[in-house]
Amino acid sequence: MTDVSIYVALITGAAGAIGATVPQLATVFGENRRDKRTREERGADTRQQAYVDLLGAAADFRARVANTAMYGGDEILVRLAEIRSSAAEVDVKAAKVAFVAGGLAASAGPVASETASLAAAAIQMTNTTTGVMSTPSFIAFDAAVAAFRSAAIGSVENRQKDG
């Protein structure tokens, strides 16, 4: 008889412990899934911001080059310095895309390369004596930016379908 009461006590105690543990485990696992989803969403936001930052820097760079080509005056050296600075910013933004979204590094790299080429062409095509720049060709730069934009949009759309 005492054997039965010991077994009943053990089973009752184990059932109580299991009953108290199950809700706790469910809460922990639910929080882990929620934390993982939050990290994934934060990562997606970071990637999308990097894409937008690169596209914005590229647009700013292009506008600086085009505006400088239309300018003729004493401040041409200042404007060339702004073009170099803007090109450096595009390079940094392209590197950030490569860090946070390695898959788009292949599309961001050409944007940085074409930016450097366009900046060099703009400087070469400038007569600092007269303060005038001949308009460089934007074809390769625009193609690189368009390819990156397309890849970035495709990446975002694919993540939205998967999510």
C-alpha cells in the first residue's frame, strides 16, 4: 500500500512540475520566434535603407556633374571638389550595400566604378582657366545605376513574397 502512495505522490509531483513548465517553455519559444522575426525585419529595413542611400548619393552625384557642366565661372575648382566628394560618398554607400546585402555587391560595385570614371572624365573635360566643363557622357553611369535599381527592387520584391 505504501508503494502505491509513493508512486501516486511521484506521479502527482511530476505532473505538477510538467504542467507548470509547459506554459513557460511555450512562452520562451514564442519569444524566440518573435525576436528572430524582429531581427529579420530590422535587417530588411537596413538593407532597403542602404539601397535608397546609394541611389540617392548616385542621383546627387549625377546632378552635381550635370550642373557643373552647365556652369561657367570662377568657382569651377570648388565645384570639381564637390564632384570628387560626392563620388567618394557614392563609393562608401556602395560598400555599405556590399556589407549589408552581399548579393547586391555585384550590382553596387559597377555604380561605384562608373561614378569614379565619370568623376575622372568630368575633371579631365574641365578647362580651369576658362572655368568651363564640357559635358561628359552619362551613358555607362546611368546604365550601372539602372541595373542596381532593378536588382534592388527585385531583391525587395522577392523578400516580400517570401515573407
